[in-house]
Amino acid sequence: VQLQASGGGLVQAGGSLRVSCEASGRTISFYAMGWFRQAPGKERESVAAINWSGSSKHYAESVKGRFAISRDNAKNTVYLQMNSLKPEDTAVYYCASGARIGGNSGPWNYWGQGTQVTVSS
């Protein structure tokens, strides 16, 4: 199973960016998917998660109201729309696939390689 994250880049504060994560080797349709991020010198943190059907979504407090996670099972892809970006959102963003069929969140057993998001002030 491979998860390919893309869409990162450099954006000014207040701007928007959408990152994508396309899976290959396994359908994501039956698994929860999540987005995580890791800033320099900090631990990896959970940003958002979506359950297998898309009916349940969870967000870190720091991104609530600004970020939106979604999934397109037909494309085997999960997205993270990021609006009103702040410099503190700068990090490498990773996607992950849940380990349990029909799961609502983790544990996570497959990880993408990460995509860099840099927000300038």
C-alpha cells in the first residue's frame, strides 16, 4: 500500500491550499483516513480524520473552522482543504490510512511520505 501526498507549497498567511493523498495497492473505501503534520522541532500531531464512509470528521482545535477533510473513494483519494492559513500551520503534512475495516479513526498502519506546507507572514 502506498499513499502519495501532494499539493503542498508556499502560501501567504490568510491564503488557501488543498493537499491530496492518493492511495494505491488498496482501496481506502473501508478505512478511516487521517492527516497529520510535523513542524521542525515538534512532535507529529493529528490534524483531521474522516471515517470510512465520510459521515464523521474530527479536527484538531487549532484548525477547526479553517480546515476541511474530505474523501473521494472512487478516486481512492483523501483531501485536506486549508483556508485562512497561518504561519504556525507550516509543517510537513502526512496522510495515513486506518488499520480497521469500518473504522472511525486510528490506529494508523500506512503512512504517506509527506508534503511541505509553508505559510509566510
